[in-house]
Amino acid sequence: MDIRLIDYQSTTAAGINIDALAKSIDSQQSGLRKNDLFGCDIDTWIGRVAAVDEIDLGEWQSRNNALAALGLKQGSITENLARLKDKYSPARVGIVIGSSTASIDRSEEGYRNLDENGHLAPRFQQPLVHNPHSPSLFVAHHSGITGPAMTINTACSSSAKVFATGARWLAQGIVDAVLVGGVDTLCLSVMYGFNSLQLISDTACRPFDQSRNGINLGEAAGYAILMRAEDAILDTGVVLRGYGESSDAHHMSHPHPEGLGARLAIQQALNMAKLSAQDIDYINLHGTASQANDLIEGKLIGSMFPKSTQVSSTKAWVGHTLGAAGITESLIAVDALRRNRVPGSLNLTTLDEQLDLSIQSDNLAKPLNYVMSNSFGFGGNNCCLVFAKAGDKL
Amino acid sequence: MSDIGFQILGVGAWGPNFQNWPELSAILNGEKLAAHEIKGPKPEVIPANERRRAPLPVRLAVESSWQAVNDAGLDPAELPCVFVSGIGDTQLTDYMCTVLATDNKALSPTKFHNSVHNAAAGYWTISTGCTQAANSVAGFQESVSLAMMEALIQCQAEQRPLLITFYDAPSSEVLCGLLKNDVSFAASIVIAPRGYSETRLDFSARVKQHQLKQAENHWPELDVQKMLQSCYAKNPSAKILSLLKLLASVEPRSSGVIELPLSQQTSLQITVAQSA
């Protein structure tokens, strides 16, 4: 099955669209800032998308939906969706969005504004917003797509898994194009939740660094339009070559100590892509900057891949965008593939002394043919994706 | 698209007046069973110390999953799984939003990690040692049809059995005006590609496109007793009863068809026939 990315866009703290993000990466300019999220006094840094504050969607309003709408406005995504709806029919286009927060930001706000009887005030009476499917319901409404729309909520692997699902839908022929995406927003639930797990850093995060001390949370919207190669109306030259999905079977919030599930997902993705580890030119690591993730993931990658494979975490540009991290980082890897530029691991000064990886803070110009993106989530949920340049030999 | 042929190898169920598939099956065939007093199941497969911390939606999902896998006679460690809940864990949403609306916003770390939508998939894979792909999806009122479609496509692509679990617990007080569910319901089915083993019934599924947009999606009428009727109307996951009724039917019949709404212009049509 030859699945093409015909268009893609990303909205993060480091860029309102994919071109702005590429500029931030090229100039090593982070989008992180001291925490200034409304109502949150945790001493940390965050990746906030300020332009979301200006948007009001009325009956569909939530910060998450506002970010979803802002993301859809970028580049040519909306224009290409219109072409596809026209060429096929709105019912032959599907939607698969990954999210961990969905619109819980709006539920939080509703609870802060309960009436004297403890009921939600009228403006918060939004059944289509206060549920875990809200991102896809909103994107369907906003885009006019009337084909199947499903939300994947597997914590931090959510919007990596959308590529696997989208590819299967296309292979089965239930749709002619799929808008896959990921949308997650900063909210008190994740800020105080990760704080309760003592995972939050009081500085800008330093993935894989010896002195790293935790994560920075961020928010993002990312989209890609997938099509079967024979139908593709546009050519970005990028193919989804393989995916792997697995479970750790270990712990709800701690990764397997030897990275068992991560290894299975990576191996599965390589098998599907008919590639071996040495073929992979660049891996965008999950690299949250937590003690556990970076040590376990770093050791695993060091044991599976040769030194010719460059690796980095790009979370010091945008923060950990949770349910949107899978697609955000996949698109960074895809953009790297197209531009033959490996993003560095920003904020890395001294590599964790237990690790041996081809990783550095500087960006690197290098011809790339195959790139990989790792995403691991709570519940031990793992997903690994492999992208290739079209026309490579199988 | 081509039709997807499939089999059902095992079923699990837990609800207001049944605690397993034989009991639900009897109700679907007209027997009257009274409501039981048990608030939620206590699935033995979850280790005792973990079970105490497992929220109700997780216990519903794991109990019915365990029943279905045993009914199918398959090893849960080898089965990929798709879990779906229409409204999620609103008791935990309520807990977090209530705490976060106060000055002291400290959250319980256990409650926070239990609040992820894939908590059920997490507890299930941890309890059974399953390292296979585990999905956790949401489709609000169309949760059953979307998860069914997703699982069928994955089963077809991989040509091996797969577990699907549908579960929803009652809404929290603040959200119940919007998400009107007031009953606990879970059901699980283990599906396999056509020809996997000998079964009494043979199923096929297809996604249909419709010319006109539906203003509101309509689920099939279900002729069952009152308590189950109310569950079917209010609990997003109980929409699977339309398929389970076909499966439970004791009358020899040549075929049956149901059409489940997927989106404004698509539906999932499932046909059942006696195996040849």
C-alpha cells in the first residue's frame, strides 16, 4: 500500500504554520516561555500558542477547538479539503484526530462558573464540546466533511496512531482521502496533573541532557491529508512507509524499564517498511526530558540503531504537546526529510553519561531518505512511524 | 470498498440486570431479569492492589473483555484490542474540574493517570500481559459504529482475531444534563476474519454513503424490555445491543441486517446469515 502525504501543516508555540516552525528550527529559536497560563502558578516553562486567545467559536468554543480552527486555517489545508470534497464527495473524505485533553479546558472553565445551584451556566451547555470526541466533531462541522470522523485518545501516542488508522481506512477503500490530525491544548488538568507526578521542570526543558529535570508542556494542532498514491491530487514526495503499534503491559504512568513496548513498535514499523535499522537516517525521539523516558528510550535506540542514524528530540522548541505530539513531531521529521536538514536536540549541553547516541544541539545538513518518529503514552501505549521519499527503491 | 466478512468468537457483557453474556442473551430473547444491586463488577483479572484503584469505567471494560476472551478461548496476551467509550470517565472529569476550580489545585497523581481515556486499555494490557496494539477511541453517540468499523478494518488488514470493548458508566451530576447516561453498561466481542474457525453465524459489514445529509443520526429501533430499552437510548455504548440482539436470536433465520449511523452521510451496514 502506497500512502502519500499530499499536504501538511503544524501550529505550535514555535510557529503558527510549518514554514514559521522551519524558520524557528533553522535559527534555533525556541517557542517556550515562562509559564503565564491563566490561573496556573506552577514554576515552569510552557509552549503556548498566543493567537488562540483571540478566537471565539460561540457554541463550539473551547480552547482546544479554537486551536483546531487556527490550525486548519494555515497553508493550503482548507483549500485542498475543498478540492477533495468537490472531486469525490464530502462523504468520501474521513477524519481521524488524536487528542488527550479534548476540550477539558472548557469543562474546567464551566466548573469555575457554575451557577448558584451548581449547574453549568447556559453558555457552557455544550454536549458536543464536553466529551472526548469533541476535536473530530468540531473539525467535521468546521470543514464540512461528512465521512466517518473518529477520535483516538491514547494519551501521548494519540496523533501518531492517526496515521496508522488513516492508512488502513484508505487501504480498505472506505474513503478516498483522510484528514489526520492532532490537537491538544494547555489546561489546568495537564499542568497540575503532571505536576502531581513530579514530572515538570522549573527551567526550559533539556531532553537527553545529563542535567535534565523534567518536561515542559505545550499545545499544538497538526494536520496531514493522506491519499492512496494512485489518487493523489498533489505530490509532496513523502510516503508513509510503515507504522508500529504496541503496549508495554507494565504500568499506567511509567515506561517499561527496558522499553519493551517501544522496541516492539519500532521493529514492527521497520518490518512494514521493509527496512533495517541502518536504513533510518534520522529519528525524532519521544524525548520528553523526563529522567525515565530519556534514559530508557536513549538506551533502547543506542542498542537498536547504528551511529549513522542521527537522532534528536525537538521538544525544547514546542514543549511536550501530549496528544498532538505524535503528528507535530512526525511533521518535523517529514519536513526534515524534504529539506535534508536534521533538527538538533535544542538545549542539549552534555549528553546523559549513560547514553551513546549520534545526537547534538546543532542542526545538521544531511541527505535524508528515511525518517522515523517515536511516540509513547500513558497506559504504556506506543506508536512508531516511518516516512520515506517517494520513488525510493523497495 | 469490498465487504468485510467476519465472525464473532466470544462475547462478554455487564449491565443493570445482567452480569454476563448468557444473562444478557436471555433478556434479549424475552426473559425478564430483575435489576441487581451491584454497583460495578470486580474483575478478577486485575491484581487486587490495582483493582482497588481502578475506576468504574475501567472495571466495566476489563470485566466484559475478560468474559469475551474466555468465551472465545483465546489468549488475551495475543489479541490486539480496541476500546471505546462515548463519554469517558466523567466522575474523574468532575473530580479534576472541581479541585481545579478551588485555590488549592493539588491533584491525586493516581486519579490523574486514571483520567486518560485509554485507562481501560492500559489496565487491560497490564493485567493480561498483552503487548499487542491497543487502541482507545471516542465517537460520542456514534462510538459503537465507529469503533466497530475501526476494529473490522484492522482485523481485515491483519487477518487475525481482535477484541472490541464498548463501555460507558453513568455521567457525573454536573454533566448529566448534557451527557444523559445514568446506567453502567459494557459489552465486548472477539471478532475474527471470515474462515478463521467454524461458527454458527457469518457476518459481513460495509460502509454505505448517503445522498442526503442526516440532521440527526437515527439508530435502529430495538424491541426489548423497558430497562434495556432505556439503557439503549441513553448509554452510547449500549448501541451495540442492536448487533447483540441479532447474535442472541434463537430462531433459525436465513439473514438479518442492521444499519448503524457513522456520520452525517455514512452508515455501517452489518448483515448476518447462517454459516454455509
